[in-house]
Amino acid sequence: MVPVYKLIAAALSAVALGTTASCQSTTSGGVVGAERKQLLLVSSEQLDQMAVKAYAQLQAESAKKGVLNTDPALTRRVRAIASRITPQTRVFRADAPGWKWEVNVINSKELNAFCMPGGKIMFYSGIIQQLKLSDDEIAVIMGHEIAHALREHSREQVSQAVAAETAIGLGAALLGLGDGAANLTGAAYQALIATRFSRNHETESDRIGLELAARAGYDPRAGITLWKKMLSANQGGRPPEFLSTHPAESSRIQQIEALLPAVMPLYEAAKR
């Protein structure tokens, strides 16, 4: 039997050979240096349309359950922070300030927030209330989530999945292996390689998000207190970092500390 790692290597080689022409970058790097070529095999329009529908459906379902924007003060607070951050997105891509941004809050104990492609932001009240977040800390989270949309990480992950699925099937056929080997390789890809992509995206969004928050006049040092709170909340509930789709909170804190010399001048300038 051909070792799984050889099939993975063959599959990735096929991906590299077949998709070089599709590599580009969706954003500029900013002062944090978030510059990287991306594999983009699907159009942003496709995902944007899907995001609009999914966001509208989530809003409708949440409203029906009576959990959408039930706290007017909290909703105003989150929207006010967004109104300061979204204009700063022009640093990374010129078209982003003109997106149809939407910001809403779901009443839930879940520690979560996200920004769908095209600028559809949703915060869960639990992450703000249970962690007792300051505006600066909310801004760091919001900047991070907006960064996912700016960098079109969803589009990139879909493209990676399409390329990997095609290449794994091709590799199995070329080596005369059955579906079982291909399935095993797919599982290995998901466990090790796909999660690495996700960690890279999270790290990239941390960098961009910190700069967005600083440019909007929010203290980037709040990223340190934020992830210390998250670390306390997540104690004992994480897999090893190399198998996780998110970096460890301690790693994120170290990165923020390393970036402070670059982003603090932006914060000081915004305050002036």
C-alpha cells in the first residue's frame, strides 16, 4: 500500500501545478505586513450572494425566536464601534468602505462573533457580557472578524477544498488506489493540512484586525487583556494547537505584543 503521506504529496503537487495562475492577493499588507498570495478558484460574487441570503435567514430566524437586537443599548454600542472601524478598511482594500455593511446582535450565551463575506457582522451578547468586554476589546474582536471578510478567507477555504478534493481523486487514480485510500488521505488532509490553513487565517486576521482597531482609535493593547479573558474562559477545552483550527490564546498574546510597536503610533495618531 502506498503510504498516505506520499499520496498527500502527490495531491498537493497537482494542486500547485494546476492552480498557480489562480494565486493573487485580495488586500494590501498594511503596517502589520499581512501580505500573502491566495488560491482563489471561485468568484467573490458567488460567496457574497450566499452570505446575503444566509445572513437574512439568520436574522429572520433570530427575530422569530425573539433574540435579535433585544438590547437597544448594546446594539447601538456595537454599531458605533463598527462605524469607526469600517472606514479604516480602505487601508487594506479600496472597495471595502462601500460594502453594504450590516451589524446586529443576537441575545445568546455563546461566546461568538463573525463577519460574513461582504460585511455582514453578527455579535452574540454572551461574548460581550460574560467576558465584560470594554469597547477597545470589542473593537479588537470586530477588527479580527472584519479581516476575515477583507481577506476573503471563506472564498480561499472553498478554493482550497475544491483543489484538494480534485487533486486527491487524481492522485488516487494515478497510483491505482481505491476509494478507501482516497478517503483516508482526505481525512489526513482535514486533520493536518486544512486545519493549518485555518490557523494561518486566524493569525492573519489577528494582525489585520489589530491594525484596524488602532486606526479607528481603539487601544490595541486591549488585545492582550481580551485573549487573557478568552484563555480563562477556555481552560481545559482546547485540542493541541497543531490540531486546532485556532491558535492558542498564549500564541495570540505573543503576536500582539510583537505588533504593538507598529500599531501603537496609529492609535496615538487616531486619538489626536
